[in-house]
Amino acid sequence: MVLSLSHDIKTPLSVIDLYAKALEKGLYREEEKKKEIAVSIHSKCEDIRQYVDAIARTAGDEFFDPEVRNGEFYLSELTDRIRQFYTDKLQLLKTDFQIEHVTDCLLSGDLERMVEILQNIIENAIKYGDGKNITLSFSREEDCQLIHISNTGCHLSETELPHIFDSFWRGSNVGTQSGSGLGLYICRTLLHKMNGSIYAGTSDNRMIVTVVIPLR
């Protein structure tokens, strides 16, 4: 649990770090934009504070059993959150970021946890892709909505793919990137608690992670 929460802290930290570098380089000149970034930094600091509190509460726990509050939410709510979170960040990294058009629908699950899951996957795409493109596309399968998160620059072999959702497993593409090997394991655990699933594949030098969410 401590390791998983420590992993979660990295996402808001990376946002704070990126905004700090952008402010240092004077990339934002409008006062309104600076205020918006200050609010975002404050929000991410609050996220970190909550994670630290959770670590303190659960440091003695033996098993990873995250809380999921299943309810309902619209797909547009999820995509809007991801678009707002990553548009500026990936623009600064000069990564082409696309969210394809999709017909809105009502989904079953925990919106906050779904945001966390997509953030985990996109952070992996940033770390292990080639930085050229990250795309979210969509499809339907029976009574489920599928979200496909793909990135250019896939360096994983077919033999490694079955292991990427195992806890503490790290692929041959990690290079000098730090990590605990827990991100996709956490995603799978959370999705199972929402009666969803996750799988991965490769195509045309792209890594594709597919999240399956039940329709309401």
C-alpha cells in the first residue's frame, strides 16, 4: 500500500515540476494564466498531502485493497478532465496529444478512480514512448465502452506484454527511468473493482493500452 501510494504521488509532483519549469522560463506571460497555474499547483499540493496522510494511515496494512466508490458518470466528464489535465503539459513537452470524438454515454464506476487510471497510463506513455504522439480513441463492445490509449515509440516485445500488469514488473524499455512497477497493476486492481478490465497490445510501433468500462 505504501509503495502504491508513493507511486500515485509522482503524478501531481510531475505536474508541479513542469509548471515550475515553465514559470522559470517565462512561458506564461498573462497574469490570468499565472493565477490559473498557481491554483493548479495548490490543488496538486493538496493531492500530495492527502496521499501522505493515506500513507500514514495505512503504513501498517499488509494488503493492497483500494477503496472504490462505484456510481455513474458520463464519458465526457472523464475525457474533459483528462483534456484539461494534459493539454498544456503535453504542449510544453511538444507531444502531439489527440482525443478523438466520441458519442457521450453514461458509464458505471468511480470517476475519480477512472481519472487516476488514465493518468497512470498516460504517464507511462510519456515516460516510455518517443514523445511524438499520444492518442485516446474509442470503441464499443457489447455493453462496454472501450478507451484505447496509444503512444508512438513502442519498444516492448510480444513476450513481455503478458507481464506488464504484474506487480513490481518492469519491462526492458525502462532504460534509466525510475519506477516501482506498480502503475498498471494498480490500474488493473481498480478496474476489477469496477467490473471493468484492461489489456495491452502493439501495432505499427505503437503501444496500445485498452481500458474496458461497463455502460450504465
